[in-house]
Amino acid sequence: MPTYEIRPAASNDLTRLMAIDHSCSSDYVWQLELRREPGQLTPSFREVRLPRTVKVAYPRDPLSLSGEWTRRDGLLVAVEDGIQLGYLALIEERASGVARLTDLVVTPERRRQGMGSALVAAAQSWSLERGIHRLILEMQSKNHPYIRLAQKFGYEFCGYNDQYYPTQDVALFFGRALK
């Protein structure tokens, strides 16, 4: 049973959150293929197993995130014994009735123990409390663990943006209606 709490971030959390290792490891990538025919462009993705596990750098500079976090509508932190072990950032798009989960990070030692799932569940609750009934998760095409987490929660692929991040990585978007 988890012993951590998920709560809104406080200003004194930011230094610790920036210090978390934001990278992940991946054995797969969603590879984008664009087919061009006269008057038509057809994108497709295929899941490709990599020849070896790769370390995937976070697409944003963690040291500059605190400035971005002040522009987010929600920043939730997972804390255990006063130590920040993970967080997520949310943007509320009230006009379209959508919330976007832009960042989801868990310390490496606590990954694959349910904390990411608890944070996604908290994001869903946060959205519903605000009358938002659709949540979109944003992730790199190389972040296979996050793709699997999204699928586990019933999120479906709903779009992509090529060269979306400052690293020029492809962003994938998975969405789901909330009840």
C-alpha cells in the first residue's frame, strides 16, 4: 500500500523537483513514417523494438522548468516522508473543455511501483473537479513506459506533433473522456 500523498506543489518543492532525474529508459520507440503522394500526406506510426535499451533524455531542460510551472494551471507532487518523489504538470484549456498533462516524472527508484499511475489518477480527479471531461497526455515517441501507462488507463492515440519539443522530438498525444 502506498505511503505517499499527492498534493498541490508549494514553492519550496521546486528545487527538489528540478533535481529529479527526468530521463527514462526505453526498449521501444513509436517511429513516424510520412508517405507523400500527390495531394496527400499519410502519417503512420509503428512500434519498433530497439536493438538495445536506450536512455531517453527529457525533452525540456529540467533546470528551466520552474519558470514553466508558474504558467501551469496545476502542479501536483507525490511526497513521502517529506521527500518529493514525483510530479505532474497540467494545463487547463477551458474553452475546449480539455486538460493537458504536459509533464509526468517519478524518481528512478520509485518507477514501476504505481506512483505514475497514482499521479495520472490524481490528474483525472483534478480535471473532473474543474468540470473538465477530457484529459490529454503528452509524451515523447521514445518514452515507451509512459505510452504503456497511457494505454493501461484506456487512453487512445489521438495525434502527434513532429519536432514539438526543444529537442526536436516527436510528441504523441493520448486522450480519454473522463467520467
